[in-house]
Amino acid sequence: MWTLALWIIPYLSLCCAQHLACNATQLPQGTFYSVSKMKATECPYSWMNSTGHVLANQKDKMGDLVFNSSIGTLFTRTCFSQLNYTRDCVSEGIQQTAYCFIDCIIQAPLEEKGISRQYWSNIASVSFLVLVLLLGLLSCVLRRNR
């Protein structure tokens, strides 16, 4: 019985997270993201990009991408169209999450945004594999109908 409880307890915070509102504003100097105010100040938090890479947390920030960060705000050098935010404050009793979305008006060059030739090469490889699988499936269907 206790073994089952030990497996379930870590997932309770995932099912019960509360979603916060996030505001994002693009400025000529960078992009400013903010989430709802809170009373607690000493809480673990993370600002992450869409792939889960941590840009800033309570311990540190990525200096090449982030100007400033705090428990409720993030100011980045470039625009990220999607950011994810989480914080775990004991006083709030539940994990808080926010998903920030913005249409990046001032575009950085593709290489600066991390979209390299490798990315497009990966897209082409996956597309080719899907095409081969579909052709194989079509071939099997045609053989079965003969």
C-alpha cells in the first residue's frame, strides 16, 4: 500500500497545478514577460523556453539571453514566442504554472533564434521517413487487395 502511495504522490502536483495569467510585451531592447503577483518571495521558480531549456530560475539566469529575472518577471534580449513558467511556494499550497505566448514582431536572424541548418535537416529526414512508411503501407494495402 505504501509503495503505491510513493508512486502516486509525485504526480499529484502535476494534476493539480494552477494556471496563472502571463503578459508579454516586445520592446526594441528585448521582451518583457510577467505573471500574476504573489505574496511569497522565497520560492523556487523557473522560466523555460518551449523545449524546456531553463532560461532563468531563483539561482541563476542565462546572461547571454536574459537581462533580468525575478520570481514574477523576465526580461530577455530576444523574443521567445512561447515561454513556460513554474513556481512552487509552500505558502500557496500548489504548484503555479503559466504559458506565455507572443507574436514576435521584431525578428532575430534564424541562426540567433537557434533555427540552424541542422534543424531543417532533421525536418527533412523525418519527412522522408514518414513518406517511406506511407509508401510501405500503401504497398501492403495494394498487395492485400489483389
